Amino acid sequence: MSLKIIRSLACLFLLSGSILTLRAQPVNVQQFQNTQLAQQMQQPLSASLAETNAPELYPGENLDVGPQRILRLHPRPNYFNVFFDSQAFYSSDANYAEGAAAIASPVYVNTIQAAFTPPEWQLGPGKFAAVIGYSSQWYDYGNDRLTSLDFNAQTAFVSGRYSVGKWQFGLGGNYTRLLDQETDHQTYSEWLPAFTIQRFFPISQQLLFSVGNQIDYHFTTEPAPPGTYTEINNRFDESVSLTLTWQITRQLSLQPYYRFQFSNYRYNTLQNSDRNDYLNSYGVTLAYGFNEHFSVRAFFNANVKNSDDRFVAEYHEYNEGVGANLNFSF
């Protein structure tokens, strides 16, 4: 075999590996899931502090309103919840690449969400609540090199939550579609059933520590070349989170957190074995609620990802930004 043929085959192999990597780790999927994780962990638990009348510091603090799965011990007796959220942050690695291939960029995420949230009812020693709703999000990149990746996310969700004492248990699911903004073409979809458990440890009137665990499975579909799997991103997740909430004043709260997530994919990028990923996330949020309808926040978070699949990019990226929202329950 000539040297020219060998080089051609090597280039073809590397190109195939790159294509598989992109398929296995689409940027929009990672951005959506990491942003959802960050938003979930940004929610102060002030409403769960004993004898505290602090207002909501983020939409969904009072209720479990879907993909962010926010839990509260004392929900308000409202039937509907609507909120609008906008956040802007700087990402050190907006394309989730390694080393010199990383591209930093501002990222803008706008959300509209509506949910049917009937009052919870007594069930045995605890209380049960259910919710069903819909969320629409727009993701835009500020770096011209990444604007072609702008996308929308549409999510329908349903869940139930059982609260007893300082324990909360949740079971639910959501269906999400990711759409290219320019063409409105669907690039990814997933059905995500999840089970959550959370335990609260009040330390004082101003301090609350909580431990959470979530188990879920992603049933995914994305466009695929002939001979490859459309469900290559199917995976099982197991995550553990630690959160400390400090209610500094009635309106101001500080919340540091840490979360570890283990993911097992049915296929690796070569589609001949499984794959294990490890995601360590940590951050802190400072939130200020002007009233029960309007709040602002500043946040910092970082994600460190490792994988046993050699074609999957391992990255360490951080985000810092601000957000604001309007929240209405009725």
C-alpha cells in the first residue's frame, strides 16, 4: 500500500471520528442541558426556611414548574404560574471544545413558561402536588463565529411531588425539541422521565442546607447519516447536589452549590461500546427580590467534564452573568 493511500485513509478515519464526536456531543444539546442545570441550581430555597416570609427569588421557587424541577415545602394556593426570564452570561468555552479549539462568547437565554399548578392536597402524613406546563426558550450567541448555532428549545412537562416533613419526592417527565433558529428545523428531541429526592436541614432562621439526588434517562432522537444510530445520545444520569442557602435579608439571598453527575451512554462515538461521562458543577448565586413578581440575580458557575470516550471533548468551562425575571401566580 502506498504512502499516499495510507495518508488518505488516516485522514478519512480522523474525519469520521470528528463527525462522530459532533454527533455525540452537539453543542446545542450541551448548552441546553448545562443551562438547565445552572438555572436549577440558581434557585434560592428561602421559602423553605422556617418562619420566613421572604418573597420568591426566582420563578418556580414556590412550585415544581417543569424542567427546572424546583421544590418548595409550603406552596401557595394558586392554579396557574407564568413567568418571563432573561439572562446574559459570558462563557469561557461556549462550543465545549478542548484547549485552543475553545471559543469564548456571550450567551443570551430568554424564557417564557406557563404551568397549571393546582393546590396540593393532604395524602397520608404528607402532601401531594401536581403540575403540567410548557416552556419556550431562545438561545443566542454573541460571538459571530457561533451565531450559526443559535437555537430554540420547546419543552412540555408534567410532574408530581410528595412532601412529608423535611423530605420531598418527585416523579415526572418532559419532552423537549431543539430547533435551528434560522431554518426552524428540528435538530434534536428527547423524552426525559426523572425521579428526585431532596432532604432539607435547617441550620438557623437564615441558613438552610439541602441534599438532593436525581435519577433520569434520556430517550433521544437526532438526524443521523445512513448506517448510524439516531439515538446515540440515549443515556442514564445519576446526580447528587449539595446546596447552602443564606437568607441575608428578607430580600437578599446567597446560595453556593455543588453537583456531581454520572452519565452512562448506551453507545460511544464509534457505536460499538458504552460510554461514561463525569460532570462536576459548582457555583454561587446572589439574588435580590424587589417584590413577589420581580427579582434579579448575579451568578457564577463552572463545569468540569471528563469521559472515557477518547473522541469526546473534555472541558473545563466557566460562566458568569446576570439575570432578571417577572413571575405571576394566580
